[in-house]
Amino acid sequence: MFKQFLSKLPRKSPKSDSASKQDSPRSSAPRTQSNSRAGSSGPGLEASKSNGGNLGSGRASSAKRMSSAVFPASMVAGIEPLVPFKDVPNAEKMNLFVSKVSLCCVTFDFTDPSKNTVEKDVKRQTLLELVDFVASRSMKFSEPAILAMCRMCAVNLFRDFPPNYRSHSSGGGGENDDDEPMFDLAWPHLQLVYELLLKFVTSSCLDAKIAKKYIDHSFILRLLDLLDSEDPRERDCLKTILHRTYGKFMVHRPFIRKSINNVFYRFVLETERHNGVAELLEVYGSIISGFALPLKEEHKIFLWRVLIPLHKPKSLGVYFQQLSYCITQFIEKEPKLASVVIQGLLNCWPVTNSQKEVMFLGELEEILEAVNMMEFQKIMVPLFWRIGCCINSLHFQVAERALFFWNNDHVVNLVAHNRHEILPIIIPVLERNAQSHWNPAVLHLTLNLRKMLIEMDDELFVSCHAQFKEEEAKLSLASEKRKEAWERLENAASLQPIAGNAVLVTPSATSISC
């Protein structure tokens, strides 16, 4: 049995360059799946066919817990364990590594826990052994070993998510954020494959010049596609692997950045549905921290065309923390970008979404803590006009968050140095709040801020207050004149005869409509 199984394993000659090129990880995964589906004589496939009706009813009853990917049936009915690494000489260990990796190219159906239990356990033990071998860093990986490793990862990891899985995704829409995530039933094996890939990419025994031929653009794009998985454990593994790949393969860095940008563009401009936006932003946050100064135009375009528009989708709360970190990293790199970011936030301000307004205000305060006086003066008038609108908001959380700006010493210092431009905007807002706001906490904060501004500049406050009273008197006078004009118009209309189907509008009805 052992010899029969070994005869089924693929044999690769390290001297054959043409064979290596043909067996790339991009083409190997589909070929494996087609062979597994075509092999009707395999017991695994026959079992799946015979249990088709039961499986369908099982999916309907436990759709939330089923695997989020479609795996092909196994090509090999039985798997025999190979000899341990410790039992072979060093000269043969790399060949044994290729054999063990090829053994793990067999995939199983995890929707039925009782199917292929022995084979699944053998594969799991083999993966654990491979993880230990790669972590030991005992010898350099040969090109056939790199090829076999990339093929195994492609067969096990690269898969398509069913359409109904994507359409009911809770990570993109924002309405179902409290729903439980879907956990992949194949995770016991997927986790080991991800761990093996991570240790393989970060290993000092891996030559990046050779590996870049197999961990290529297509391989990276498939990894990015997997970040749309709903399983948070898988996204976390992919995040780390993508970050390590970016650090290992310098030649792929521009392509990785461009590919991540394309994911963001599709999310913002088309679908607004993607489960891995937070993880991608976390990766990009570490990338931004490594940017050299002065920043390239490419990076500034990413800030303006990607990061700022990412504030628009409804699901902002899912990835807001990571997005805010990226914005802060840019401003720390180049402080003069602060005015650009604030202007962008003001342009896409969520006037009808109170929760997002609170988040925007929090991000503005973080930006203001790092802004210098020159950049602050460029945007202080529209900024405090918007803050004033938030102070007058009927939603008490928005009003409170805007009033909390004055608990920040740096913000108070900026306001004090530019009080002649800012106080005329803020004082009328505070007076309106003091007169008519319904919430006691907001009213209390308003009176405290009013007292602070009086202490900051008493004369300016009195001047602004007098101007506010004068404007209020003008508005009251204009309102009285408008009311008198309507009354004269109603009286004149009441004296005219009714002609045809005309309906006389009574003064009471007019006053109600006004």
C-alpha cells in the first residue's frame, strides 16, 4: 500500500526548467480540482454523490455553520504517512519535504465530519511536521521545494466563495454588524497551511530571488481575494502573511500597493462590501510608517483619492480605527497635509448620520493635536463653522463631542491665538444653545465654555455678544415685517370676490402653513 501511494505522488526533476514553468501555482489549483471531480471511481466522490440529498438538507438546517468555501473531493482514497525527517539523512531531507508537501495537496470535504477521518488526521500530522521543519531553518529551500510549497498553498487556500455568501456578508453593509461571523469548517487544516506559509515566507532559508518567480503577482492577487473571507481568523492570518510578503519581496511592493488601492477603489465606488477593509488598512498603516521623506506624489494621491473617500461608506465604524491611524501616520510624516485632510473631511461631512459625526469629530481632534499654527489658520474658519453646527445639533452626543474640543489644551491654545476669527463664529452658537437646547448636559457644557471664552478675552466676548444681539434684533424685525406683509396680503385677498373654483385661504390656515 505504501509503494502504491508513493507511485501516485508527482515526481519533479530539478534539472527540468520547462516542467517547473508549466507547473506554476496559478495553473495547478484548477487542474487539481478538475481531476478530483472527474475521478468518479474514488470512494470519496462516490460517497459524496450517494449522500447528496442528505447534504442538501443539512445545509438548509445549518447554513450559518457550514464551510464558506467549496472544496473538491479527495483524489486519493487512503493516505499513508511518510517517514519522519529525523529518519533520513540531510541530503534527502529536501526531497522528503517535497514529498510531504505534495501529500498535503489532497483536499477533503469538511462539511461531513465523519468522512475521511483517518486521512484528515494524517494530513494534519504531516502539516504539523512541515511547520516544525520550516521553523527549524536547517537548510536552504531548493527551487522544486519552493514550487511544491506554492502549489500546495494554491490547492488548499485559493478558492471561490459562494455568491450567496458574498451577498449576505455583514462586514460590508453595516446593517448586520452584530451578526456572528461565519467560521470555516476547514479551519483545522487551513490554519496549519497559513502557519506553514507564514514561516516559509519569513524563513531566512528562502531565497527571495528564486521565490519571486512563484510567489508572483498572480499569487499575491489570490491572497488579496481571500481577505474577503468572513472568518476573522483567516483574515488575521492573511494580514500577517501579506505584511511579511511586502517586507520580503521588495520587487513586489509597488504591485502590492496598487492592488490594495484597487480593492479600496472597488469598495468605495462600486460595492461598499468587503470583509477585509480593516485588515488591509492595518497592513497599509505599517507600510505608511516606512515611507521615506519627502513623500512621493503616489502616496499623496493615495491619501486624497483613497483614505479620505473611505470615510463615506456606511460601514465606516468597522474599520474607522485603522483608517484614523493611517491618516495620523500621513500627518506625522508630513504635517502640512493636515489642512488637506481636514478640508477633505469637511467636504464629505455626514450631516444626516449622527454616529459618523461623532467619529469625524474624534478624528478631527486627533488631527488638531498634531497640526501646526500655519496649517491651522488655512482651515480654521470652515472648520469652526462646522464645529458650531455640531454644537447646535439636536443630537446630544454630537453636541457634547463638539463641546469636548475645549477640554484639549492644544486646541484651546490654537483658538486663543486666533480668537479674533474664531470667537465671532462660536459665541452666537453658544448663545443659541444657552437659550433653547433641550439637553441639560449640553446646556451645562455650553455655559462652562461660555465662561471660558469670557476669561480668554472679555472685551472680544462683549463685542461679539453685542453683535449677536444686534443680529438677533434685525432677524426679529425682519420676521415681524414679513408677518405684517402676510397679514396685509390676507386682508386684501379676503375683500376680493371668489371667482370660479378658487378657494379663499383663511388667516388661520395661512398662519399654520407659514
